[in-house]
Amino acid sequence: MLDKHFLNKKCEANNCQLRGSRPLRNWNRTEMNWYCEEHFFEYVSIREKKLDAFIKKNRDPEQRKNLSEEELKLYKFFTEESS
């Protein structure tokens, strides 16, 4: 049985009026967004592309020196790097 809360959430995609959305946290876990079934997988794909770009950009240790403490924690979390 679906929670009524999910049924009342409106999709956050541009100009979408559908309700009954699914929750999706952005990759840096700062906010929760809601998307209808139609837009959910589209936004998952976008999220993954942004995460991949972030990891590739910061693979070089010299580049990582420019990251904030929070961004560095995220990089280490997603790459499982311990140093």
C-alpha cells in the first residue's frame, strides 16, 4: 500500500503536472526531489552523469586540493578512497 504522502507529491520536472511521484536524493545528498514515473529514470541518469563528471574531474590529487572539506568527503565516499 502506498503512503498518501507520495500520492500527493507533484513531479519536480519542468512543466510536469503529474502526481504520485517517487523520491530521489541528489548525489551529494543535500536534498530530496520527487519525480513521476516518466521523469524518474531521466533524472537518475542525469544524476549519475554529474557524479561521474565530478569523480573524473577530481581524480588527480592536485585537483582535489581545490575541493572544500565537504566535497572531499563526497569524493572519498563515492570512490572509497581512504587517504
